[in-house]
Amino acid sequence: MNNKVNNISSDSFILLLEKGESIAYETLFRLYYDKLVHISIGYLGCYDDAEEIVQNLFLKLWEDKKKLKPISNINSYLYTMVKYACLDFIKHEKIKMNFVNSSLEKKLSIQHQFIKDEAASLLLENELENKILEGIDLLPEKCRKVFLKSRFEGLKHHEIAKLLDVSKRTVDNHISNALKHMRLHLKEFLTLFL
Amino acid sequence: MLGRLYCISDYMKDSTILKYVKNIASSSEEREVENWIMSSKENMKEFNRLKAMHIASSFEATTNTTNVDKAYTKYDKSISRHLNRRKRVFSVVLKCAAVITILLGVKLIYTKVLNTPDIERLNIEGAITLELDNGDIKIISEDGTIEVVDVKGNIIGKQQGTKLRYQSTSVSEKLVYNTLTVPYGKRFNIVLSDGTEVMLNSGTSIKYPEQFIKGKNRNVFLMGEAFFKVAKDKNHPFIVQSGDLDIRVLGTQFNVSSYPEDVITNTVLVEGEVSVYDNKIAYEPTEAVLLAPGQMVSWDKESRGIEVEEADISLYTAWTKGKIIFRHMPFKNILKKLERHYNVTITNTNTSLANELFTASFDIETIEEVFMSFDKNHNIDYTINDNQIIIN
């Protein structure tokens, strides 16, 4: 499991985030969003709050892009961010519900201690990483090629069409498919920029 | 013998814990599990282990119900808003250009809508409709667009998709009312001229002025269920009138459910402050019931009684996200909710079932799947014929 960690963490990816490269943010978002929402639902028991928390988390990631340098493992970083955002949320909820019956308070305390449980955290962080690696399924090859050329070599759609001997419409389709599924291997993604 | 008994009770405990983790335990089961967890360190650890395993093994469930495209669009918008602060001057020019194009587009389509023959008007069953002050009825199609004009011909409201947005225009002196009706099976959103957002649930009708008048309370009339995000305006209280009940607000978020066939009108407060009172009696701040966030007030239309209790907000606002959640709800009430949500007619001939309590939640399921899951868990004998469902 440990060597997988190295797959996900990468300085060059962080560098892209730092530069505010929108494709790096989009990749990260599409890979992680639903999974982080899932963990957050587990922590809070509410879908809407969970979604809001993850949206804010990604927004913060973008706003704080100048401070991302020390991050060595993006998976662990995102997981920790969700964890602390949920802890904060529950703390806030506890204050808000101050006056409420003790049964709600008990529920919040149980949620609170669960988020802080180290064994549970470790399990979830690792499983999150596994899910991400699974999710980075490879795209059909042609689709991937087109996508990479467009996004990373900066070629215009009609130039790619010429190069790969396909119509521009095909290129458009491939790219929108790739963006939609975004099952791009992060490692591959990164080597392109090294 | 003892050992076996122990196993059985242990197993039961596990399954109730699982229910608790899945958020589907009854409140007495919840209390039972919570007490068990709090009773020892080992129990707490065991609970944490089970819960972590459950979360770790159910990622797919959230993946299947999450619309990442939509979420990403939202994220992308937030980022551009951030970027745009730097390019304000440029973007103002762009925005003006965009508004003009949209207005032109709307104008064309609107003329078309106006010119459609009266036949369509008769066939409004099942459509979202907008009734204007002069009695004209417009049909709103969710993938279309219409606009509302005032007497002088100024555009004051525009519909795009599932949202109708009014804007504040010149100072008006007379209240001109529009009524929007949402049929079963559909939902719709309005932004009123003061910026207040209203999400309307299935089978709901709301009457509101095209323009609010300065110096007067902001009054709207509701039948059915709606979620309000009221625009702050201290000088103009916002009042939702629902039958004989008034809900008075300054700026806040809350849900009102007041279907004519329900005896109880529920108001759940999410944020801010609201007060509710019998509108047959003049408003007296000290007499009205004040609601705090997380509380629900129930108004009994028949006995005219008002009761305040703590409520799980997410339960009452789930519909705004297209979900329906029942918690310890009598079967007959569940059927009513399903009828509204899925636009079906349900006949229940099994009277013993009517008052039985159920807990369940649905979002993307079809009505067939909903009944299948009821059948699976509670052995219900039913037949489905198009939009007619009969329970034996």
C-alpha cells in the first residue's frame, strides 16, 4: 500500500496547482469529489452539508495555491482537509444546538469522536487512495491520445485532427469524453510535465 | 445454551449498529445504540471499526448518486468569480452584451408562446402554470423560456429552465399578483423581485406580487410546500400566509409544508429567525411563537394549536435536492408524498397498514423500485398499472 502513496504524491502536480493550471484542478476535482463527499457524508450523516464542505475545500485549495509547496502527498492532504472541515462543522453544530436535548448532543459527540479515531482515519485514508487509483482507469487509447495532445501539448483541435488523421468533430468528441470521465492516470499525467 | 443466546443478542446488536451507521435506525434503536456506544471504551472502538468499514466499503453508493459534472460547473463558476474581481471593468462590458442577447432571445420565444392557440391552455393538467393578474394563464415548460411584462410592457420576470426570476423595476404603487402552480411530479424555483428565493415542491401553489411595494410588508400566499431563502430587508417584514397561519420573517431560510389535505402545517427553520401566529388575531410580537434554527413549529388547522419541537432539518428539506425521506412516518402519509413526487394515484385497501410507521429514503428510484423495496422489507401486496397503484 505504501508504494502506491508515491504514485499519487508528486511535486510536479503540486507545481501545476500552484501555477493555477485549471486542468490540474479539474483533474483533482473529478477524481476526488464524489469520494470526499462520501467520507464527509459518513462523518456528518447529511448529503447537503457534505457537498458544501467538499466544494469549500476545493475552493480553498485554489485560493491557497501559493501555500501548497510543502504538501508531499496530495491524497493525505485532501483527506485531512475533509476530516478537519467535518470536525469544525460538528463543533459549530454543537454550539448552535447548545439548547437542544441531550440525545442530539450525544449523537454529535459520537460523530466527533469517530472522526478523531485514528484507526478509522487510517482505514479511510487508505481506502480513499485505493478508490482513486481504481478510478484512474485508463481511457480508450485513442481518446486518451487526443486528450493528452490537446490539454498538455497545447495543440488546437484542428491540428490534432490533422495529426491523427481524424475529423475535428471526432477530436471534439474524444475530448469531451475524456473530460467527462477523467479516468486519466495521474502518473501519466505527471510524466508529461517533467 | 448461554453461549448461544449471547451470540444471538450480539448479532442483533450488530445489525442495529449497522442500521444506525446507515442512518435508518428508529429513534428508539438510535438511543439504544448510542447508550451502548457510550457505555464503554471497547464498545466505542468496536462501533468506530464497524462504521469505518461501512464507509470504506460503500464509496460506490455516493458515486452513483453524485453529479460530478454539475458540482464541477459550480466549482468552476466560483473560481471564475474569484478571477473576475481583477477584471471587473472588462467583465461589465461583457455582461451587458450577454444580457442584451438573452433579452432578444427571450423576446422571440415569448412572442411565439403568446401566439399559440387556446387549445394548449385547456390542456394544462400536469403542466407548471403561471396565472397573471388579469386571469391569463401561461404554461411554463421546463426546457423553455418565457417572460412576464408589466402593464407598461416592461419586462419584470424571466423564466429559464426551472427558474423564474423577477427583478425589481420602477417604483410601483399597486400590488399586482401572479400565481404559480406546480403539479405533482414536478418542482420549480422562483426568485421574487426582492431577491427572495423560493423552491416549490410538487403539488404547490404560491401567489405573490410581481413587485413589492416600498413601505409595505412583503406578503405571499402558499398552499403546499416550499423552501424560502428570504432576502434581508429589516424595514419590510416578509410574511408567508398559509391558510390561517402567518409566518413572519426578516431574512432567513426555512421550509413550510402546508398541503390542503394535511391537517398540520409544518415550518422548519434552517437559519435566522421567524415567528408564527394565528392571522385571525392581529400580529403582536409578544404573542407570536418565535422559532430558533433547528426547530419546527406545527400548526394544527383544526384545533388551531401551535407546537414547537426540535427537528432534523435535513429530513424536511431533503425534497429540495430531489430526495424523499420518511422517518417513522405513517404509511398513509408516505403514500401522499409518493403521489406528489411521482405523480401517481395510489389506492390502499389494506387498512391495517395505513397507520403503520416506516422509515426509508429515496432519490433516483422509480416508483416501481420504491414499491419493490417496500415489498422486500414489509411484504406488501400491490399492482402497478401505469399511474395507478393498488395495494391489497
